[in-house]
Amino acid sequence: MAVTFYNVKEGEFVRLIESQSISKIIAQESADSPLKFHVVGINPKAETAYAVRHGRTNTLRTWRLDNLGLFLKELKIRTWEVQYKY
């Protein structure tokens, strides 16, 4: 199974969540910054994953877990998976 991976801006990520194109959210700890997380949304039916990137550069955006929780709570996301880099 090959998964297509896209880096999208925050607004596009919100649109994908609101249209229910994303059904699973994963917060993955950054390899460079401890306790900073990248957020990835997955659409298992289309075998597609979306990661939030910075607006002006194509680098992944990092979040503190409390700020990520607030962002997802505003989008009415109740559950997400957290993965540490161990």
C-alpha cells in the first residue's frame, strides 16, 4: 500500500477536516525539536496523508502539544494519536 503524502497550509488542512476528507489525526514529535509536534491528517480510503507546513516555506510546522490541542479542539476533533520519536 503506497500512501500519497502532501504538505498543505493550515487553511487547506482546516478545509480538509471540515469536509471530512481527513478521518485520523496524528501528532508526531519532531526529530529536531523535543516536545514539538508535526500534525498529520490521514484519509485511509484515498490512501492520502496531509501534513501542515509553514505558509511561506515548504517546511513542516511545529506545535507545542497544548497549542495543537487548542487548534484541534476548535475544529471539534475529539481524538488524535500522539507519537514520540523514541
